[in-house]
Amino acid sequence: MKKEYILEEIRRTAKENGGAPLGVRMFLRETGIKEADWKGKHWVRWGDAVRDAGFAPNKLTVAYEESALIEKFIAVMREVGRFP
């Protein structure tokens, strides 16, 4: 598969997604382009392909603070009236 075609598909799907590039799994579902079509041939990582298409790579989700999780857990216990 040609590199430029993959880049065009990254740009097209990003436009349809409000300007944000899709993650690699969603990109596969939307386009049918598999990791084997680009990984190790054109790019090492998905973020590299996204960068070549003119976007900043997606950021990883940051872990929640432990205190915030405990507060949410306590709120659930109060809501249901018992330990879940």
C-alpha cells in the first residue's frame, strides 16, 4: 500500500472526526488499512504516521489521582447505601 494513500486516509478520517486524527484501531475499522500495511514499511509507530499527515499524535490517557478515585468510590457507596 502506498504511503501517500495512507496519509490521505489519515487526513480524510481526521476531517470527518472534527479535525482530530483517529487512533490506530478506529482507523482500521474506518478504512480497512491494517497495521501490517504501514508498520515497519513506512513508519515504526502510529504517531509517526499521524505526524507525517500533519497532525500532533494523540496523547495517552493520564491515570487518575488516587484521592480522586477514592472520592468517587465513596460517592458511589453513599448513593447505593452500601459497599458495592
